Amino acid sequence: MRPLSFIVLLFIAAISAEAAPLTMKVETLPKVVQEKTQFLNPDYLLFSQEARDPQDPLPLLIYLHGGGGRGNDISVAERKSALAVKTVQASVNEPSFIIAPQCLKGNDASKGIWLPEDLNLLLAHLKATLPIDEDRVYLTGHSMGGYGTWVWTATHPEHFAAVVPSAGGLGRDGPVDITPDFDQWAKSLSTVPLWAFHGAIDKTVPANRSESMVKAIKSNGGKKVKLTIYPEIGHNSANATHSNPELYHWLFKHRRNN
């Protein structure tokens, strides 16, 4: 039998290794940034954990909500991101930042969508104001957020260490849209570790949207891409995806260009 003191030391070490609980704050983009965005709510959610040293650079996960999260009520973004945040807190054993922005509704002529141009401004602001490890920036989102994950990564792969699109598609403008830059997207995405998720019986965004993109990425030499299809799930695959601890272990082990 091991001595009691050894067991106590193990217990203390286990407690010390656990990351502090996540706390949530509503932050607001400065006016100079707000004026440059089109569909981005100036308010965004920052979930953070106490680092051992406040200046230590920490990994960053950005969560993009689906179409039902659009608006200017930031509490909706909190509800949409809650499952992912809870699972990260339970499964990722290190301090980190999680950001949940909100897409505005737009108007009848121009419905709000996740624009890479808006998200680039958000990320630049985060890097300027938080101690972020720029080699460990991660991105995920479901439905419209899956579309946002595809398009932002395809147009700016240099930002990300790994990404996870869920029930997303191949264009900027909804389920039937396929980008004319499909081939260029595939080449860009081949450089980023990517794990896509989709429901096989999804009638809102057909699963072949993810299947086609993953196939094209592999054809362009992508060796760090994989796809999970849920055989009995439709469009509401967010719960299965973002409650999966394995997903976050996979995400957080990656570093940019590794």
C-alpha cells in the first residue's frame, strides 16, 4: 500500500492541474472597430479562466452560432454557445479563452451572415487586447456558424490551428449556394487540420455539402481532414457535436503549422 502522504500529494497535484472555472463577461468592440463591421453585434461574450500568470498567452476558441442566434440580444449568443462552453470547461484541462460573437439580423434586402471581413476585425481586436497564443486559435460553429467556419477558414487559413464546421455548406448565402471559389477553398483548407460533422438525414443543409468539401480537400493533399456523419440525425446535430469531449481534446492538441 502506498503511504498516505503520497496519495495526498497526488490529490493536491490533480487539483492544481485543473483549470479554474470559466467566467463570462460581455465585452464591446470600440467604436472605431464597430464602424468598419457590417453584421457584427458590437457586444460579444468572453469566457475566460484565471491563468497562473495573467500575461501567459492562452489558446482561443471562437464559437459561431447558427441562424437562430442572429440579433442584438447577446444573451441569445450565450444560450447558443452554452453547450460548447460547458463541454470545454469539463474536458479541456488548461486555461483558455472562448469567444462567442453575435451576428446581426440585417434587413430584408441583406440578411445577416458571418462575414470573414467582420470576423477578421474581431480577431484583430482580440489579439490586441488579450494575451492570446496566436499558434492556438481554434474555430467551430453549427449551421450558419458551420458556413461561417468554412468560409472564414477558406479565405484566411493562416489564422487557425484547427477548425470544426458542423452542418455547414460550401458558400456564403445559404444551403443551395456553392461558392465559385470552390477549388480555391479546397486548396486553402488543405493546410488546416479540420474535422467536419453532419447529420446524414439533414434536410436543411444536405450532408453532401460536407462530403464534397472534405473529398476536395483530400484531393488537394489535405492529410489532416476528417468527417463524421451521424446516420440517424438531421440538421440538429449541434448537440451531438458540441457535447463531445473528444472534439475539444482533438482541437486543443493542435498548433498552427504543426
